[in-house]
Amino acid sequence: MEATKVTEEGEEADIFPDEDIYDMVVVAAFGGLQMNLQKGQEAIVHPFVLSAFCAVLFMVQFECLMFLRMGMALSDPVVAEEDSSMLMELKVLMIAILQLMLFKELLGSVKFIVFMLNPTTWTDIKRPDRNKFQVFKRTFHPFFLSVPAIVATLFKFVIAYLVCVDSVSLILETRHAKDAIFNCLAITFIAELDEVAWNVVSAICQFQKMPDWKFEIWDDKTKAENLQDSVCVNAVVKRCPFIRRGSHGRKFEFSVALVIMLFIYTRQLLVFLYALETNVLPVARDVCAMWRWMHGKAYVPTTGYLMMAMVRLMMVRDLEVEIGLLKSSVLEDKCGMDDTYGRMSEKETWMLCQNRPGQIIVFMVVLSSLLIVPQVFGPALNYFFPENAAAMQQDAAARLTKTHRVDEPLLTSSPRLTAKDNSSEIEELKKQVQELKQQVEDLVEPENEIRKRRQMRKTDIRHLLSQYGNNIPAMGSIGN
């Protein structure tokens, strides 16, 4: 049976949020967001409060992307006759740069989605104790905390994915180098609105992330109690124990995120290569796909109906009229499944993989290496150079000891030190204190000896003076 690592209270969960409004909803769900009140008082912010701002921001970003999609030259070719080879090389370069700029945003949203959907997250990660609240105690149940957090992470993922998809067509439709660069900067601004929104909301509402707050894991006793309270999560853990933090939960979440990222970017590559093969902008196929959703002609009609229902819910303006006009005029009624602007079928995808196997394989190997190598390099460094890891841990413990406050217990001040490490640190500190005491005594002892000798000399001189009187006047001067 595989041994499970003992988890001490305060151990970090290795989840690092960004400073944007979507990630702050997740932080609020785990008690890391506070509101500054009068007279230095503070209050924990419920994620539902911040999720209202997220919904407004998501609608704004989504409408901007839809308006941008409708305003593109959908019928223009990818490569026109007047385009030079230098312009095409610049387009490819700008697409690659833009994907790298959006990589952190997309990867962070994917990691958070996997983290939120892992059921053991809500039993293993520290969150506010609802028993400590007198008002709205039920709203701090894990269910009511998880709903706004999951919705916010989905909002962030949808925007990041749409920006990555539409940016390819936005750059491919340009006919000048300057337009390609400016379009690249313009669409990244839409993706960065979540950071701007957080700066505005935090300034107006006096929200801030708690100082030095991090995602931390409960101790084993608390995790066991939380697991017993949740019957569904307990049933899942019995069948899949590897999803828990302290077992292989972090590796499991990373593996799922890696598969999702490989799928997204491999599809992006295939869409780009298919656009070059057919000389049709990918966004034109996306607009036709939305038209098929509206009229029940999607590949899976039920899925298309649900997707269009969500689009209607998120849009203020009715897109059905705009899409209908584009389909009849610009796209010349060629939005059928097998028409010019139809979807890329599985057969065409397979043929594309057969025609360009080298490019696809090299791309997948490079992307996998970028994601996997850093995860392997860290443990390998500790394995081959253990003295470096030990020195780093001692240095961290020394810094922690210097900044430790007197009113805080030492055993809970360092989340990465176990009880055994803490006891050894305390013994070492006691030894250092004893050595300092001995050094002080060594310094004080000669001074005491000198004082004793001076006192003895004065006593002897006074004795002589009292015995001989004025016959020895020099003695008094000597005594003085």
C-alpha cells in the first residue's frame, strides 16, 4: 500500500492566482479577500459580491469580441495576390508572439478550472469556517462558495480562448505590416480588461487581498473531518485517492491541464494550417457555425441550440439579424456543412495531419517540453544537489526566525516545516542562546575580578591609615 505524506496545517497548495478580478473571486471563496472598514476594521468579502462585477465585465468583453468578429472582412482571402512573402512571414511571427502573450492567461484559467472542479479542493484547502459567522452562515457552505468561483474561472477561460482563436483571423486579414502589429495590440487589450477591472473595483470598494495570504492545505485531522461531512466527495476519494492534495493531487491536476493545453494549441495549429490550405479565414467558418446553431443545422443540434442560447443570454444586442445579413451578403449563402465556409471535418483534419506530419509533431514536442521540463527540473535539482535544497531551507528558516513576531507560535509560523524540523530548529536556537550566555559571562568575569582587587586594596590602605595615623601620609594619596 502506498504511503501518503503527512500534511501539517499551513502547508502551501502551490496555487498562484493572478491580480485580476476573475481570480480574486476564487481567492474570496477561500477567505483571502477582505474589505477595509472604518477605524482599522476589516471584513471578509463573499465571492458572490465580486462575481456580480465579473458578470458585467464578461458581457463587455464578450460583446467586444463578437462585434470585432462581425466587423472583419470575412470573405477576404488569407493570402491575396498582392501580398508579399515578407508580409506573410510577419503575420506568422505576430500570431506566434500573440499566442505567447496569451499563454499565461489561458494556462492560468485552465489550471484554476481543474483546481475548482477537483472535488477534494473543497475538503482539503483552507476556507472560511462558517461556524464563526453569525449572519449569512449558510452562504459560506462549500456549495455556495464553489458556484461563483467555478463560474468566474469559466468566464476567464472563455475570454482567453476566444481571444486566442479570433486573433489568428484578425492578423491574417490584414494587408499591411502596420495593421498586423496594431491589431495584435488591440485584441490583447480586451484580454487584459480583467486586470483593469480589478484595479477599479478594488479602489472603489476598498477590496484587497490579505497580506501574505496563500492557498493552504488543512492538516490531516481537519481534512478527514471535512471528508466525512461530504458523502459525495468521500465516495469519489475512495475510488480515486490520487486526486487528493498530499497524495498525487497536484500532479493529477497538472496532467489534466497539460492535456487540455495540448488539445487547444494543437487545434489552433490545425485551424491555421487549414486556413492556409483553403485560403479561408477561420472566423468566417465560426460565423457560419453560429448561423447553423441558430437554425438547428449544427453537427450536434442539441449542442448548437445550447451554445446559441448562452450567446443570446450574454449579448445585449441581437446577433441573429447581423449573422443573417452576413450569411446572405458577404458569405454568399455558403454556410452549409460541406460548403466553402463549412466546418473542418474529421476527414479533412486527418488529411491535414498526413500532409504536414513534421510540423505538427515538432509543435507538439516543443509545447510538451515547455510544459513538462520545468516540472521535472525542480525535483531533479533537489535530487542531484540536496545540499542546495537544504541550504535554501535553512536560509528560509533563518529569515522566518528574524521576521517572527513574539505573539505568534513558532511551530505555525512556517508552513513548509514539519514538527520534526521545528523541534530541531528550537534545539539549535537553545544551543545558540547558551553559547551567547557563556560569552557574556566570560566578558563579565574579568571585570568582577578587577573590582574585587580594587576593593581589597582600598580596604588594606584604610586599615594602614587607621593604624599609623598621620605618620604615613603618602598612604592616603595612594589609596585615593
